[in-house]
Amino acid sequence: MPKESPAPHIGYKPAPRVLLPKPRDTVAINRLAILLMWLPVFAILLVILGGASERLPVWDSGLLDDVDEALTRRALSQLDKDDELAAVGRTRDVAPKIAFLFLVRGPLPLAPVWERFFKGHQGRYSVYVHVSTPNVTLDDVVDSPSFKGTQVPGVRISWGGPNLIRAERRLLAAAIADPANQRFVLVSDKCLPIFNFTYVWDYLFATNVSFITSYESGWRWVFTMAPAIKRYQFRKGSQWFALTRTHAAMIVRDTKYYDLFVETFSEIPDESYIQTVLAIKDPENVDTRSVLYVHWGGAISRHPASYTPEEINPDFIRKIQQDYMVPAETIYTLTLSGSRPCTLAGKHTHCFLFARKFELNTIPAFLKLGDVVGY
């Protein structure tokens, strides 16, 4: 006789049935989760790779390598096209431009002066801006036509940190994607031109050399850079440059020395990276001086002095304009490189095209100097 099932306890309720997803449903859910996880990356890459006319994201949300790779890929694609034309003896029939690369913290207080400098020269220049303050959209804080839609993806930087050369490479990569850009000038938010646009354009295109302060600095070299970089090859100088397209392409294409600087050198790499690469690869076509004038606050100062409104007068600007000598490079009492005449295409010339540091309160005084600066 079969046993009867025990009576259930009073209040007993059978457990609800759990409907497990079918294997096919589980696969679909997993695919959806993966897609959602990668969606932010795809969004950034699509914008960057979508063409030069589309706006780049203003901040890379920590996806440093992805954004760097996407910017570099687009730049290298253009450089490959340039090489294909050069291989058959052809060049692009485009009017050459100067790419002005702005390395700034946030808003551009001197934008009104730059706007006057650019006026009437559309088609002869390009502007690219890297903002180091997180999540600042330049178009929201700068009401200036020349700077609209010019922001490249930003990365947080600090004085002397490795991300400074990352920011410079992003600016160069964004600019080199336009084949018309043939000169690349790095400036800060406190730089101003001391000559008019035509003079600057003629000066930079009068020669096929790049301008960047560079001198031997083997005492700053670290042994972990060997054998790629030898002690005698190491260079130092101010980061502000005016590069030819050939040299800009060298920096964008470089991975060997960039990785080495990021991984092994922490002593203000932005003042040695580009200088060292060019000294190794093409020293004959580099004029080792800057076209940007700075006034150092004293023998032991690590930062240039800022100008006051009282200093901004015709005599002050003319003195900079008429400087024909490359300043000696010194640190404390040690002379690193001596003073020498500035030359351009074999002739003596003015040394400087730009100057820094100008503060916001100097704008009214500077705008009164139109007869002196020519704009």
C-alpha cells in the first residue's frame, strides 16, 4: 500500500516557478551588455574619425589611449596620402596655412587681440585649442569667431608633467590631418603676436627650417634612455615651437621616443622631448632658437615674468621687435648656450614674432599699439 504524502503545514504556499532564460536569450543579453559597455568608446571614435569638419569631444573621459590612437590614425592616414603623392612627384594644389596650436588652461582672455590679428586672413591660418581644465567647452566661454569649433580632446595637465607632451601631440595630430597646414606654431593663452599676420606668415615661409630652443643637456639625461637616446643626443629648451610639416609629421609618427620619455623621464619632458627627437632625426633643418620672446623674472626664476599694463607701450614692443640676438641660455650662473645673431634664409633678421606673458589687464594698452604691431 503506497505511503500517503504528508499534509502540508498550515499557511504553506508552493514556491513560485523561476523561468530561466533560454540559452538563446542569455546570449542576446550578454551581447547587449557588451555593446552598452563599449558604447562610449564607439561614440568618441566615430566623432573623431568622422572627418575634419566634425567637432571633436572636448574631454576624453579618461580614455587617453583610445583618443590618442584615433587622432593619430587620422593624421597618419593623411600623411600616407601625402607620401603617395610625393612618390610620383606631385604635391597638393592647396594654399598653405599656418596652424596655431593653443595650449590653454580654460577661457582665452586674449582672444580679442588674436581676433584682430587674424582679421582679413581667412584661408591662411587654422586654429586648434587644447584646454587642460576638465569639462570646459571653449565655445561656451569664448565669444570669438576664430576660435569656434577649434577644441581638440583635452587631457588634464600639470606644470612639468608628462601629459604636456601628450597634449602637444594631440594638437599636432589634429592639425596635420589638414594637408594645407604647413607650419605649426605652439602658443599659450598668454602669448600675443608682436608683428602683423603678413609679416609672421612671410617669416615662417621664408625658410624650410623649424624654430625651437634646443641645446645639449646631457646632465639631465637618465641612463634608462640608453641605447635609444645617447647622453650626447639629449636636448633641452623652451617648449614653444614653430615647426615645418616635415618635423610635425616626425613627432606625430614617433612612438619609440615618446614612450621612452613618458615611461622613464619625469623632469619637465615637454622641454626635452621634441628637441631631442629633432636633434636625432634632422638637426640640420632646425634653427635652435625660439620665435617667442619671454622675460625671465630673475636668475633663479623657473617661470617667465608677466607684463603689467604700465609696461605695455611703443618703446617696450619696439625693443622686442628689434632684437637681433638669440639670448644666451643660462641656469643660475652656468651658461648653457651663448648669444648669437638671428638669421633667416642666410640673412640677419629680427628674432621674435610673439611674446609672453600678457595678462587680461594688458589688453586695453596693447590694443592701442596698432601702429607699432601693424594690426
